[in-house]
Amino acid sequence: MNASPARCSACGADAVVGGVCGRCGTPSGEANRCPHCSAIARVEPKGSGASLTWVCGVCGGPRMPAGAGGEAAMTPLREAKASQSRAARARASFWLFAIMATFFTLVALAAWPAGLIVKLILLTLAITPTAFAVRARARAGRAKGDANEALDRAWLAAAEDVASHAKKGVTVAELASRLKIDPVKAEKLLTQLAVHERTRIDVDDDAEVRYSVAPELDTSRVRVDSTEDQFRALEEAELDEEQAKKLATPAFPRGSGR
């Protein structure tokens, strides 16, 4: 990604921090490009406390502050946006069918003294939209769950990204400040990363708990070299065994004619 300019392109102030001008709030740089609408737009808070999230100021899609997480957070953010759209459509369908079910139920109650066939028709008209409403509500719940799961993966990617770029590791307070989230949520993210062994926990000289990402060891070459050595030793052993058999076998076995 391209680095954000030091000077704001809108007001010209040298107050750009994290790709956002501190004077006029104009965003800049690829880190502020929305993965949904592709616009370079600022992120805006949605919710409060532990439920605080950040969304695009243009399309309203879920975002990470200052593009934290990079490409690893892009895919789950897009998945979350798609799931949120499905949930919204399912909720709209639920309310539509719920209104229809209520209307036909009231009509059925008002016309209840009618004949048996009319009663059956009215009951069918009332039950059918009710069933569709229940189904739409279930779809909305599943879509919302998928969106929350994708957002959790995006936040974990962002937290891991911040920890990996901190030379001495990151504390809960530092992560909360960097991602602009509640300290409770920041601690939860770091704990999940540590549980899945994606970060390690250290205690510095000031008795502060720091989470850091250790560089991965490149063990592929060691494994490949070790395997090649084993195959080479096995082949040499087989050749030695064949040569030993040839030397031990007489040129003219007993009982053979000359």
C-alpha cells in the first residue's frame, strides 16, 4: 500500500495522522480505501463500548481504522458486508410477512361467522405468511451470525497486524488506542490470539503484559533436506546390499553343468 502523504491535500496542514487530517478530517492514502465501495473515505464509529465498530463514511460497510489488518482483513470484511445485506433483506421480508399475517388474521376473526370454506380460506391466508415470517426471521438470524463471525476474524487480523508491527509487542491499552476500540474488546482479541498461539505473552521491565508475534521459523528447508538425506542413505544401503549379494554368490553354483 502507498504511504499516506504528510501534508493534507484539502487544507494543506501538516496534521495528517493515520491517513486522516487532524484539522479538516480529510482522509488520504490507500490505507483509507474502502474494500466495499473503493472510495478513499474516513471511518466512522457505530455503537459504543464493547459493541463499538467502525464503518465507511460513504457506503456504511464495516471497516478497520487506518486499514489495520491489510489484505488479511479485507476478505472477512467483504463477507461481513454481504451477510449484513442478507440479514437486512431477511428482516424486511419478516416484517412484510408479519404484517400480512396480522392483516389476514384480523380479517379471519372479523368474518368468523362465515361458512366453513370461507373460514378455511381465511385461515390459510393467515397461516401462510406466518410460516414465511418465521422462515425469514431464521434466515436473518443466521446471516447476522455469519456477519458477526466474519467481523471477529477481521478484528483478529487487525490485532495481529498491530502486534506484528510493534517491535516490543503491544499492550491492551496500546491496541485499544490503535484500533480505537474498548479496552475490554482489545483484551479479548489479544487473549484469543494467544490461545490460538498466534501471539506470545511477555512481561517487560515495567511489569506490563505485552503481546508480540514471533517470526515464523522456516522449517521447510530443514524437512526437505532431512528427507533427501534419508532417501540418499537408503539408496546407498540398497546398493551396498546388492553388491554384497553379488560377491557372495559363486560364479558356478553346485550341481550346475560346465
